[in-house]
Amino acid sequence: MKKIFLLLVSCFGILAFSMAQDSASVSISEAPKQKFTKATFNSTKIINMQSVEMGTKGTMQFMVSHHFSYLWTKDAGSQNLAQFFGLNSGVARTYLSFDYSPQTWLNLGVALAGSSKYEAWAKFKLLRQQTGVKNIPVSVVLYSMMNVNTAKNPDITFAGNKFAFMNQLLIARKITDRFSVQLMPTWIHFNIVPYGINNSHEVFSLGMAAKYKATNTLNVTLEYARQLNMYKNLVTKNGSIISYEPDLLSAGIEINTGGHLFQFYVGSTMDASNIDQLARNTSKIKDKNFAFGFTINRSF
């Protein structure tokens, strides 16, 4: 009896072990594979705004952007043709940047932002859109940038007042293989603002962007941002009144040649820096103040 009991226990143990092995193999084979979303956007910048994309670990990128004068200036008449729609006006705001990704979740960069301005930034990847064991519907990146205006200004005696800062949360989703969208709540802080009423150190805006993949080498892009405060009837130190344009609208195309990505766009700004574009834009959409621009980037 004792031998039979031991035999039954042994058989039960072997059967239980076999079932556990089968169950483990089934669960492993049936477990969904983790799939990370790639190429939500094709560049680290969509048009003027940053995207959730950043270079792979160890990648350095050089980027040059040009913003020209208005395609058509109100009441300028034939001078618009002489300036060849802003390309021959002698006005070009240039943005030159270098960035490096020491980790897959971190990107660091510096830039010459035009008009004696310099910028430095850090991008942190907080979430990545994925399916599988973890289902995360969006990619989220924090973009934090510092801007310094080194131009001489007799009204600014303290060097710290030359600085401004921007923090932007980039929330993107690749909806289909062809269509992606991004939301961009933004907070800008100026260390100093013109003295007077209706003035604040803080400027807020909300933006959105989209990309449509038309072909394997051609994308169509769109950006819109709305400044939420500090744009109307600002009184300066000298008592004059300044108003800015709260709407920023841009549309463009991207052409991928394999080695380079060319971006051509038209937008309601001539400024090169996001600080000026989102907090001090003077281009009026109602007056058709749109300017041509392009960006070329190269990764190493």
C-alpha cells in the first residue's frame, strides 16, 4: 500500500510538472510581442516646433533653417515682385543647431538662433507609443530650452535679465502608418518684461501639428499654435502700446533623399526662435503675412 501511494505521488508530481511546463510554453508562445511605434514624425522638428523624435544613441545632428521675408507685403505693389516673394529682400533669419543623443531617452542641443541670440535645450523621452504587454497609446517628450539675447541693450544692466526659458510637453500619436498628430502645451518665462500694465513674466500657448505620408519619400506637414495671454495692449516702459499676433500657422512638405531630409514650408512668422514665434510674433495672418522657409538636417 505504501509503495502504491508513493508511486501515485510520484506519477502526480511528474504529471503536474509536465502540465506546468506545457502551460509555461503556451503562455510564452501566446504572450503578445512588444511593438514600439517608429517614425511618428520623420524629423526632430516638424516645421518650427520640435517633434517627439530624437536621434538614436550616439547620433549627432546638424540642422540649418532659413526664414525669409513675406511672400507678399500689403501695399508694397510691384516691389513684391522685385523682392521675388521675399527670397530677394535681403532678409533671412537663420537658425543653426547641433544636437547629440547620449542615450535613447535624452537629447541635448545648442543653437545660433539669429539676431545675436543663442539657445540650449534638453529633450527627455517620458513615454513611447507601444502595444503588447504594455499598451501605451501616445509618445510623450519634455522639451526644455534656454534662450539668451546677447545684443546690447542699454535698458538691461543685469545679465540675468537677458534670459528666457521655454518648457514644452510634446504628446504625439501615430494613428495610422500614414497619419500622425501632436499636441504641444507650452510655457515661456521671461526674466524681464517691459514695465507697465498687462505685463507678465509668463506666456502660455497651445499648439497642434500633423503629418501625412503621401509617398515613401514625401510627407505633408501642418502646424498651428495659439498664444493664450500677453499679446494684446501691452504697455512698455516708455508708455507705448504693443500688440502681438496670437496665431501661428505653418504648412510644408518633407522630401527624404536618404542622406538628407529637406523641409520646405510657408508660415506666418519670419522669426527663427520658438520664443519669438510663440510669444512675440508680429506677422498678421489677415494681412497675408506669410513667409517662405526651409530646413536641411544631416545626422552623423
